Amino acid sequence: MISSILPLLRLVRAGMVMAREGVFGLVVLPELPAGPRFVIGLARLLERRGVEKRAAAARLTIALNRLGPSYIKLGQFLATRPDVVGKEAAKELSELQDNVPAFGQEIAIKTIEEQLGQPVGELFASFGEPIAAASIAQVHKAAVLSKDGEEKPVAVKVLRPGVARRFEKDLQSFYLAARLVEAVDPAARRLRPVAVVDTLAASVKLEMDFRMEAAALSEMAENTKDDEGFEVPAVDWPRTAKAVLTMDWVEGVKLSDVAAIEAAGHDLPELGDRVIQSFLRHAVRDGFFHADMHQGNLFVKDDGTLVAVDFGITGRLSLAERRFLAEILYGFITRNYRRVAEVHFEAGYVPSHQDTDIFAQAIRAIGEPIHGHDASEISMARLLTQLFEVTELFDMHTQTQLIMLQKNMVVVEGVARSLNPHLDMWKTADPVVRGWIERNLGPLGRLQDLGQAAGVLGKMATSLPILAERAGRLSEEMESMVQNGLRFDQSTAEAIGKAEAQHTRSGRVALWVAAAALVAIAARMYI
């Protein structure tokens, strides 16, 4: 009972904090049914004075920061799900800054020593105060001794103490809220609120295990080792554990500081192109991409190299999904809207009962406005956003991986345009997308498909003797059952008997409880 009440109380407290900070004032009331409109009207009576003067993003930021790390992470996660919270709310949540007070130096040192089993003085030549703090972890600048005895700067990421337990408690409240939404609003079930919380829980669980982030850094380093002008920091594996991540220190300028980048003499338009092409290369070529590629996670070094950090959140696309993305982009470029529509049906993203021609007409309504305009006026991210909006009208099921891709495309395009307002997205993307299409959807790609199919058939052929043997044994056992009947050994018979006896006793108890309840009801009727 207490386990059910506590999440409810925490949920009520969260509602009170959001009401005080004016978050419910951001809801457009005329669009809501009468019941929710009345509840929100009551909640607005709790607003602080003057809160209506704050911007929407400021209200959300203040409320979520007051509620703690779990809610900050929830807000950032929902920013990737405009299909759930709406475009405007997603835009506001994407501005949520994950900046919280740092925890003490002595706590960080204790965590490192517990995780790595050695004193900090033996692990590092020096270990400084925290230079950045977020909801899950904070970063310290330190130094290690190289083989030749020289000090090498490193960044040490330390998990915030107690954050895992806090997330576990708050997730119970999130699940409760999701179940309430599904129970009260049948229309919301299509958005699968409980499944959304499941995805958040899985994402946070991975993000709080720094070994997974280290593995993501390592995989990205392998994928991009031949990519000129892009890199990620190398992992110091001996000084990395579940709650500690040590990696190379990045000496550079954050992409959020455009003035400093320009002052350093970097080519801003070229750097903007590299941001776009790097992301598309990772997503389309490798099927593995940084899913939070904002300005704060990107640096430019003195030699112009682009460096990405913070791989706590990553995205993956299967080969089929990469083909889907490349084909729809190419279809828009060539104005082949029928093919764009067919790709959606072939991928199973749009139900087969929908009309392909009508869907192609809806795609044309998105594609035609981009033709006849200067390429710098056309946003690929906006096109993808409109595409997913249209597919919702045709009962397209939510594809989390594609929504994450679309959200990051919006972020990356924004970063690139901050460096070059006249960015030509299509010209910039063309070498990556067209090159991938020629390799994978052209003659060479068809040959690769045939090779893969032959490999699958080969595996099936080698497995045929084993399958035949198993089928033979199954046939013999079934024939024996037909001839001799189904037999149980002694232990099986005894287990069935015990289960039946227990079931009978449980049935009697249930009957007596029901009878007692009926007697009590009858007694109250006659009193």
C-alpha cells in the first residue's frame, strides 16, 4: 500500500512545483476537454506573482531544476518526442539547460577510489575541482603521467552520488502518471505513455553506466578514424568504471562561442558544412550517431578539427532504416513523390490499408514548396518534421529511432546555421547522401544484397542436417504418444496432485469470502 501511495505523493509534489512556477499557464486551454481545463484552471491559482512575465522556457527550466535530476532528464528526453508533447513544448524543452550545482570534491574523490580501488594520488598526477556539473555527473580536469614521465591532461567524469536511487523513485511516479493518462484519456493510448517511460528508464540506465559511454566513444572512434577533420576523445580504460569515465582532455573552443571561433581564424562556413556532413555520415554510413549533438558538446581545436564529447545518448539505425532515410531524401530531391510514398509502405511505417496515391499527394504538398527556392531557404530538418506530421495523419506508428534522428537533425542544422546563416543544406548533404545511395542502392549495392542472401541460404543449408535430425526425433516421439498415450513420471503426477489440492483449497476460501461479503451486504440492506 505504501509503495503505491509514495509515488502518488511525489507526483502531487511535482504538480505543486510546476503550478507554482506557472508551467500550467503554458497549456492552450481552448484545445482541452472541459475536465482537464477545469483542473488546470485550479492549478493556476497556485502560481507565483509575476510568473506570467517569464518566458516559457524559463518557467520549465526553473520548475524542472527545482524537481531535481530525474525531471531535468525527463524534460530533455521529452524534447526528443514532439509526437508526445507537441512541437512547441518540445522546442521549449530543448532549451532546458542541464546545469546544476556541483557536489563536493571529497565526495568525487571517494567515488573514484571506491570504483577504481586505488587512491586518487596514485591514479592521477593531479586532480582539480569540478569545471562543469550536470544532473547525472560532473567533470574534473586532472592529469596522468605518460610512459615518458610527462603529465597529460585528462577529463574525469564522476557520477553524482545517490542519483540512481533518486531516478528509481521518480520513475515510479512517471509510471503512475503514464498509467493515469492511459486510463483517463483513451486517445492518448496511441502515444503509448507507459512505453515512453520504459524508453526513458532504459536510456537513463545506460547513461548512468559510464562503461557504456566509454564503449560508445570507442565505437565512434573506430568508425571515424579515417574521417578528416573529426574526432572524439580517447578513453583511458584503466581509469574508467561504472561511475567514473576518464578520457583525453579536449583543448578547444565550444561551438556555442561563435565570436571566439571567428577570432581564432577558423572558416565558419566550412566548419558548419563539416558539422552537417559528419552527422549524416555517422547516421547514414555507420548507423550510429551522437544523439545530443548541440553546441555545448562540440569543440573546435586550434587546427580546425571538430571534436564531439558526451556520448551518454546515442542513436542507431538499421540498414533498412538508413535506406529508408536515403531514399526519401533522394525522392524529394528528384521530385519522385510516388517513390517516397512507396518507401513508407515498403518499410511498414504506414499501414497497408491506407491509399498510396493519397499519401503520395500529401508528400507532394511537402515537397513542391521547396522547389523554386534558394537552397539556403530550405531546411532539411523542417522537411523531415513536416513529413512525420503528415504520416501521423495516416496512422503511422511512432518510430522512436526516426524521431530521435529528426530531433538531432534539427539541432545539428541549428548549429551549422549559427556558423553559416546562408547554409545550403542540400548541397552540403549531397556528397554524403548521394554517395551512400550509389554504393548501397546502385548495382554494387544489389550485388552486396545478393551476397548477403547467398550467405543466409548457405547457413540454412549447413543447418539442414541438424534440423532433419530434430524433426525425426520429434516425429518418433509423437508416434510413441499416439501408440502408447501420454505418460507422466511419478514426480510430475505428484506435482499435479499438489497443485490441484491447493487450487481446491483456494477455491473454497474464495467461496467463503464471497459468501461472507454477501451476508454483510444483506445485513446492511435490512438494518
